[in-house]
Amino acid sequence: GIDGVKWTIGRYDEVRSIYTTDLFNGGRTVHVGLDLGGPVGTPVHSFFDGVVFAVGYNSKSGDYGHTLVTKHKINGNDIWALYGHLDEMTTNSWNPGDSIETGQLIGRFGSEEENGGWPPHVHFQLSLIEPEGFDLPGVVHPDDREWALSVFPDPRLVLGPLY
């Protein structure tokens, strides 16, 4: 890794068997975001100019923990981005309507104690549909895969070819 740090990537449209908490109802296995893993406190930056849409804490075991949702206009179309598994300072630092700029520091990777119980990482997910508050289904049932891929585009469209 870079400077001896272990970095990980959890892929978009990847089928996973790790989702075992009640939150996933035993059938949701298709990951529709992109996970970037690294040390607690790793900085997270905005991919584009926009505004904070929603911010909050998803408290269930296996959920996002501290979460920030941003809203952007790209080619005249609204698109939302969810950043999950962040630290408490992130959710305490933002309010809906706050402006953000491309590359701006918007949060940091949270610890397992504050990020839903996961190894430190950010779940980054795009959405063409307006989220209900500070949540989006980051993992869907295989029967819902086609629909999910149509409304939650591949994050590499804005992050670049990470894999």
C-alpha cells in the first residue's frame, strides 16, 4: 500500500455474502455503491460542487453509522451522493443546505464504534432518485438488481477507473 497503509476497494455491482445482520433480511447481497477502505480518520473529499442534502446517524448494527448525503447538478440533472461509515465530527460539522466545492474535505472514515460496526471505510453511492433523508439501500436483493443499477449509477463515472 501507499506508505505501508493497507487500502481496500469493495466493488460496485458485487455479490457479497457478508451481510448477515437482521438489517439485510438474509437476502440482500448485491452491493450498489463503492467502498474505499483505509485507516480511521482518512479524509473524504467532495467529488463535485453541490450542497449538503441530509446528514445523520443510521444507528442499526451493520448500517451506515454517520452519513452525509450531498446533492449536485451535472449536465442539468440532479444527482445525489451518499457517503456512509463516517465519523461523528462529520455529522456535527454539516447542515442541510451548506455549500460544498469540488475537492473540499467533507468528512473522515469513522471507527467501528461509530460507523455501523465495519472496518474503517467510506461507502460512496450515487443516486438518480431523491433519497429519503440520509439513507439509501446500499445493498439490494438480487431480484432488485436491474432496477438498482438503473437508479444507482456506477460511482466510477465520477471517481474514475479505480479498478
